[in-house]
Amino acid sequence: MKLRKLFWIMGLVMILGLGLASCSTPGTEKFTVVELATYDGKNGNKAYIAVSGKVYDVTNAEGWNKGSHQGVSAGLDLTQVITMAPHGKSVLDNLKIVGTLTK
């Protein structure tokens, strides 16, 4: 009887371990350009931007409203655009990284 209980517990631990292993770690999600475009901040969607291969969440970031900031839209790779912004890349330090942009 004890052996049966031990096997049952071991099985449960393995199932739980597999479930946890399949959970993604924050900041490790991979986005294609097409997938990133769905995070435009419109119609209740989250607002994400990509800069230098990293994807940032700007959903609740100061200055961003419904996926727009100073005429710039979320859901895009803004690597080139941010170099022209007065604040440059310094504002990225305050944003949550949600993943990386893949080609």
C-alpha cells in the first residue's frame, strides 16, 4: 500500500513539474512583426513596442494613450524612430520587457 501511495505522489509531482515547465518566464515570449502588430493598444488590446529586438509593454506608460504617443503607434518596431525622440532610449529603462522580436 505504501508503494502505491509513493508512486501516486511521484506521478503527481511529475505532472506538476511538467505544467510549471511549460509556463513562460516573463520577458521570454517571442514575437514576430505580425504578432507584435496585434498589440496596438486599440479596442482593449495591450500596447507593445519593439526597440533593438526587445519588446516593451507601454500599455500604461506615461505619455501613451490607447496605443499612441506623439503620433507614434504601438504594435511596431520603433528602433529607428526612438533615436529621433528627445528622450532617446532612456525611457525604456522604466518599461517592462515582455519578450523579444524575431525576424
